[in-house]
Amino acid sequence: MIFVMDDKFLKPYNPTESEARVAKLWDESGFFNPDKLPERNQKGEPFSIVLPPPNVTGTLHSGHALAFTIEDIMVRHARMKGMKTLWIPGTDHAAIATQSKVEKEIQKKEGKSRHDLGRDELLKRVRAFAQESHDTIVNQVKKMGCSIDWSREAFTLDEKRNLAVRTAFKKMYDDGLIYRDFRVVNWDPKGQTTISDDEIVYETRKAKLYTFKYAKDIPISISTTRPETKLGDTAIAVHPDDPRYKSFIGKEYDAVFTGEPIHLKVIADTSVDKEFGTGALGVTPAHSQIDWEMGQKHGLPLKQVINEYAKMTVGDDSIKGKKTIEAREAVVEWLKFEGLLEKEEEIEQNISTAERTGGIVEPLPKLQWFIGVNKPFKRDGKEVTLKILMKEAVERGIGGSQPIQIIPDRFAKVYEHWIENLRDWCISRQIWYGHRIPVWYKDSQIYCGIEAPAGEGWVQDEDTLDTWFSSGLWTFSTLGWPDEKEFTANKAYHPTTILETGYDILFFWVARMILMTTYLLGEIPFKTVYLHGLVRDGKGRKMSKSLGNIIDPLEMTGKYGTDAVRMALIVAVGPGNDSKFDEQKIKAYKLFANKLWNIARFILSSTDGVTFDSSFKDFTAADKVHLECLQTLVKESSTEMNEFKYYLVAEKLYHYAWHELADKILEESKPIIGVFGAPEPTDKVAKLSRQQFLLTALHSLLKLLHPFMPFVTEEIWSSMPGRESLLLVEEWPVA
RNA sequence: GCGCGGUUAGCUCAGUUGGUAGAGCAUCCCCUUGACGUGGGGAGGGUCACAGGUUCGAAUCCUGUAUCGCGCACCA
């Protein structure tokens, strides 16, 4: 027997070599671009998905690698099924995250603040950093084998997306959904900007609850964990039915509190909890969200005593100019000295910190831009709100669509709950890196437009938009919206087929996309949402720079091959479940890639000279059993792929290849075919039957495995006799 | 406080129409010059967190408890 086989099979599978070669094949084919796909796909149903744009804040981590893997499995599977498949890449400018990272670096290296540099210079630096990150990210995406259409790459802060942002803003402004208002917002003193409710991370800490009187002649005691804010109190609130305080309601008191004159009115409000503390509450309208609302309701004066740097602006020498935490101690000292402090107890408290900077959030009254989620407007003759649209998208569907399917479905409940608690979204940020708010001022005039107004003297709003405003438009801004011609040409791709992302950005991103798309387009942004879990370290901890436990997926692909990393990330990890990164697991799948390699070597060398005949019928009884088993595998895999159960399919294929095909069938085949030491068999019918079966099995297996292990399967495919095209665009097998 | 998820072999985890427990890795024994030692065969190892209930039968359904984790709310 003569083996006419590539020499490459005589050596173990070498991922590094093969991956480079295969990547080049794919690249040259152009098949990542839907317009260049073969005829079969051109006629197919469109399949579209966006890459969740990674932040240009640095390099990627294993969470990204997991996302890329799942998404690429979806895309490759759809392409093989004959769909006109589009996967759009892009990156996110990530406003606060990126700017604060660059600022930190500049501060560290040059000791300069952003104000030392100025707006233009800082932006120049940030852009340079973003560009560098971008290039790294693109390389990493490519390395993972993502079959993504680079010709359509987008950036949340590029020209086209900026136009989309301005257009969206203007429309919402005209509809009264975007408005400017003065109220207490979440201020991050560290990042020197406002943040939205969702950008707050709560940390449970021990705190002291102080109970005291403002002055000896004020009869009501109050409790607080923040005595320093009491300099800004303008009322004492009690419950209207509280017999202890009923007689005081309506009375007013004056006092000098740590050198600061204060005027307090006793008000009655049902929101006061009679059981907590003394049952009386000092109202600080300028430094508490709830107190602000109470202040509005009761017409209380606003008195700001803390500034943007979390420093006191009033009080005596021991207070004024001090940080709030220092001032707190000083106030307590004063209370003790004056004999006003009645009780000091330790309690657990949730404190608000800013997600990106870690700064302790200081509620401050400020003039900011908001999106009103409860503001009614007309849609198809019906009165709705953004909240209603967001809810309907998942419950009933929009404009006659099916409801958005969330996988796993338990997250639909989480989403719903979030919407119920949703308040107006503060979208203005006092940072420089981002989309500038398209509003101009001149004297007392205000102008909102896609372009700057004509005429002299108009000054644009200094603020930029929350980064999620632009990512909310992503499914359609990447398809050309608002350019009518471009968007129309791409309309078949919207709503996108599926959105794949981590459950940790369900609110940030998924919900905001639903908001923007249902409002601006009157349709859902995607039909299905697939949420993956967090990839944790070996000990189950979240990976982070500060813990130093980040595992670089690229280091692993270099060591074990991309296919092995992909398999390790996907096998047995169901949607919505966190997983632990496990190097052992990657190693195991590297062995599997090699096993596949040798299965191919066995089959190709023992079918030398035989032409694969897909319509071959004369199988022996034994081969018919094998064939049936194979068909069951194809059938089950196909069903489970369509149900997004990739974690099951991958394992099933592994098991079949290794323990059924290799361990049983190949061993059994040696005497039947007469290879590897076995004498030439007399039963030629059985031999041909087995050879045809083995070729059939290899064909099917390579196809089934391709979405999971694209490199090794494509590399083997390239040695298959009689192949017509790249495995990338081969037809998904049917049972 | 409300809600969600986990608790299965030493480790990491699968197990959806309920039918006498599975995988990978690890451990131990054995085999082998002929696809692959990145191999093959085999073994040990689990009262499926606990307690009730439904059922002929429960890891799987119901109720409750414990424990770990997460989300939201509260946060005077």
C-alpha cells in the first residue's frame, strides 16, 4: 500500500503552524464578509450578530475569549447551515474607564492632572492610548479565530457613530424625553463627574450611627451616620402618626451647629420609619437623594455644605475646608463637648462607590441631562413610556415581533425587576473623552441640533455623554443608521439574530439597547439574548488586576492552541453560569486536537485510493449500526446546536470521536481493512464498506466540530481528497 | 427585606419530558515497536447538602432547613 499523504500527518498536530496557515486561507477567501459568501449563502436567510465592543482600556481577558468563542460557534454554525452570515466587529471608547485610566497613568508618570494638560492635549493622549489598545484587541480577536467581517469594523466614537448619537439625542430632545434639570445626582469626587445609578457599586462596611440633638433647646433627637451633612439640614421629618412628635409638627427652630447657623422646620412625612433610630430624621435636601425629594415635596430650602471635592464649604475652623470624613470626626467631637451626643452604635451600612474609580459617591445637587423613562409620548396612536417599551420588548414583542428571548430565561425576571426600579437616566458626564452633548447656549437661549447653530456666540455644552448612550445604538449604528441609504441596504440584518454577552452587563448594555432601539426604530434590537457567565480564576475569584490573578487567554493559545482554549472555555459551561479557568482542561483539549489529527491520519491512510461516495449504499450490517450511531450524533448535535446547548454538543463530539470512533471503530477496522500489521483481508465488500463508513464519519465529524475547533478541522479538511471548498462554508451535515 | 443561583467521585463540572449516577483531570494496576505514549485496557472512589412529601420509582417534581454566592431594594 502506498500512502500518498501530507508529511504533516507524520508529526503531532502543531497548532502554531496550522493556525497561521488556516487563518491565511480564511482571510483570502473573503468568506467572513456576507457579500462574498458562496451562492448557497447568498440565497440563505440573513444571520447577524454584533461583537460586544471591547473597551479600549487595554488588553482582553478570558471573559472576552469566552464571548468570542461562543459567538464564533454561533456564526460558523449559521454559515454552515447556509445562512447569509454577518458578524460585525468594533470597539467601545468606554468614556470614563478609558479617560480615568490615561489620567492615572499621566498622574503617575508626569505628576500632571487633566487640568494641567487641558482638554485638547488630554484628548490627544487618550486617543493615542485608545488606538494602541484597539490594535491589540483586533489582534486578539483574530487570534481566537473569530470569523468576523473586518470590512465593517466600527468604533463607538467614530464619525458615523457620532452622527448616530447626535441624531438620537436630537430626536429624544424634541420628544421631550431628554431634558435638563437641577437635582441631586451621584457625584464621583474621584472621577470628578456624575455617574448613573447603575455605575454605583455598593460595599457593605461597618459604620457608626450617632444619635444626638442639634442643640440643647431643640427637643427632638435624630440619628445619622453622617453628622457632617447636618450642617446642611433644613428640616426634621417625623411620621405624621407618631405620638411622640405630633405636637412639634410645624414648629421651627434656629440653632448654631458647629459654628454654622441652621434653621429647621419640623415636617410630617409618611416615608419616615417610626422604628428606626429615634423616629425623627434630619433632612438634608442637598446631600441625599431621598431628602431632596422630601425637600421638593415640602418646599424646603436647599443648603449645600459639601463641594465637588467632597470637602466642607461651611462650619467653624475645625470643619470648613475639611474632607467629609475628617469633618465627621470634628462634628462628633463638638457634639461630645457640647453634651449633645446621646448614643453611638455600630451598624452595617452599604456605601456607594463609583464603579470605575472606586471613589465614594457624594450626592450633590447639579444641573444635568437626563432621559425620562416615565415620560409619556405617543407611539402608533398609543400613549407609552420608555419603560413600557422596554418591558413590552421582552414580554410581548415590539411592532408585531416575537418577544425577545433571554437565555437562560431566569434573567428575564432580573431584567423586569430592574425596569420596575428604574429611575431617570443621568446621561451627562463631566469628562472630556466621549460624545459631546449636541446642545449650544447663547445668553438665555438653548439650541439642540445635529449640527451647531448658525450665528455668532453659541457655546457648546462642555459635557459628554455616558458611554452607554452610544453603545445603546450599536445594533443599528453599525449598520449605517441614520444614513438612510446605507441602513436600507443593511436592513435585512436588523433586528439582529442574537446578542451574546455577559450577564454582568444586562442592565448597562442589553437594557439600553432595547430602550434605544424600541424608541428610535420601533423594533427590537435582537431576537435572542444569550448571556454567558463570568470566567473566574482557579479559586473562583473574579479576575482583576489588583489581585494579579488575570490569566491571559493569548498566552494559553500560544501554549496549547486556540482550539484547545476554545473547547476548554465552552465544554460543560452552560449559559449564565460562572466557570473557573482551568489550565488542566485546556491541556486535555490540546490532546484531543492531536487525537483528531491521528484519527484523520488513520482514516486517510487506510482509505488510500478510495473515493468518498456520499451516496454509497452497500454497507455491511456492522457498518449500518455504526452509521446509525453517527446519524444519531448528527441529529442530536444539530438539535442541541439550534437550542444553543453548545456546552453539551462539544462534549458529545469529544466523546464520540475519542471513545467511539477511535477506541472502538478504528481498532476494529484494522483487520477489516488490512492495515497496520493486519493481513490483507479476503472480504473486499466489507473492506470497501468500512472504508466508505470511515470517510463518512470523518466528513461529518470535521463538520460538526468545525464551529468549536475551527483550526484543526480546517487543517485536516485541507488534506481531504475530493474536497470542494473550505470547511468554513461546507454544508452542515444532515442525518 | 425581596428575588435568583449553587450545594453530585479527591478537584473542576455535566446530567429538561422522574426509571437502578456521568465526563475530564488526579490516583492505582496492567498492556503495547505498526494512527496517536499527547496511546490502549481496567480499578478504586458518590446515602447526588439535609429533612419531609408526591410517586411503583426522585439527583431530577413539591415544601421546609442549612450553607455559599449573586442581583435589587433599604441604607436616618
